[in-house]
Amino acid sequence: MHTVVERELELGLVLSPERSVPVPARLTYRTDDPYAVHVTFHIGSDTPVQWTFARELLVEGVFRPCGDGDVRVWPTKFDGRSLVCVELDSPDGRALLEAPAAAVSAWLERTLRVVPPGSEQGLLGLDKGLSDLLAMASTDDLLPGGPRPSDEAPEAGA
């Protein structure tokens, strides 16, 4: 059984330093994908926009600027409000979003209680999957080139 931690919140899509528009979003964390956070943006189209990136990136970005490439996260203050900025970059364009830091931090704390940092790998089941895979394979199948050579000497004339 997997646990899901969700939070609906309104983000601000920054259009200019003076103007932003509200964007309803859902933050989702699933224990069956323990390294990732999923963000779904409801932008008024038939299909919501979804982004997935490392939970660690968001955790760190609440405290200090981080990220490289498609997702960057950093804390800021604006008009006395603490915000978390998330910049998303794709071939379709770039978006700068602002989220209330308290809401993001509270949601992250819930995810960290469910899966503490450093314990994510245990949820992936890689060790069990590898053991099952190895148990299914015979020793002969594991060697490149087919069956294992016999310890017996070849017959004369062979």
C-alpha cells in the first residue's frame, strides 16, 4: 500500500514585476515514487499541465536558491510575504511561479514525516526485485555465451 500526500493551493504566475495571475495547483507526493514531487497546474484547458522534479530540490529551495536546468527554486520576500519561487523552463517556454512559503513548507514537512530523507531507496524495492530476478535465472543463464564449460576434458578426436 502506498501513501499519497496532497495539497491544493493557488500559485501566482508572474507575468511582470507588477502583475501575476492565480493558477490553481496540486502538489502530490507518493511513496511509490519517493524521490519526486508532482505538481499539476490547472490552467483552464482540458488537460492540466504536470511537472515532476526532485523533492530534495523543493526542500532545499525553501531555504536557499538551488536547481540547474529545467527547474530552479528559491525563497524570497515580497510585500512582507515569504514566498517560494519556482522557475520552470521547457521547449514551450518559461514560467515563474510564486507559492506561499508556509503552505509549501507545511506540505513538505508532511512528506518528510511519511518518508524521511535518506530512506527513499528502501521504498523502491530494488533489492527484492533484483533478488527475485536472480532467483528466476539459472546459473547457466547468467554466464555470457551460454552454458558453463564442463570440467571434463573433451573427447579425443573432437
